[in-house]
Amino acid sequence: MGLIRICDLEVAPPVGSLKEFKNDTLEVLVINVDRKYYCTGARCPHAGGAPLAEGSVEGIVLSCPWHGAQFRVTDGKLLKGPAKENLIVYRTVVKDNQIFVEVNNEF
């Protein structure tokens, strides 16, 4: 397991919003729920992978912009189809004013 830096806190999304970040190996969606950050995969697991940064978040529910699938950001659980799979959620670490995700080093 290793930590991958996603962004500095100063560019992280404000409370109640989301923002996509890309690096060499990952596309990550950072979601700020009541000043707690959650990091998920940036693409919906359904029908071509909609960019979830264009979706919306209400509380802990993330909605896909293309077909309306909904996921719980705390654990990625699918709440409403048409998607059939859960969303990838990374263990998120905030330290030294930066956001990191923990990933397997098996890319």
C-alpha cells in the first residue's frame, strides 16, 4: 500500500461540493462533506464512465450527471441504478495540508 498525493487543501473543493484531480495514475474525485474529504473514482461505473465531477452531491449522496445513478460517498455503495456496481472509494488521508489516497501499488 502507498499514499498518492491528490492536492493541497487550498485547492480542495469547498464544503458541499466536489472537484476532479488527475495525476499520472489516477483520476480522483474529491468530495467535501462537512469539512471531511472523501475520494472516489472520477468516473461512473456505468455506461461509458460519465465524469462524476459534472454530477452533484447532496449530503453523502453523489449523483451521476448522465443517467442519475446515485452512490454513497462514504463507502461507494450503489443507492440507485441504473449502474449495477459500487463506486471505487479510496482511503483518504489529510496531512501537512494535503490530501492523499491510499492505493495498492499494483497498477
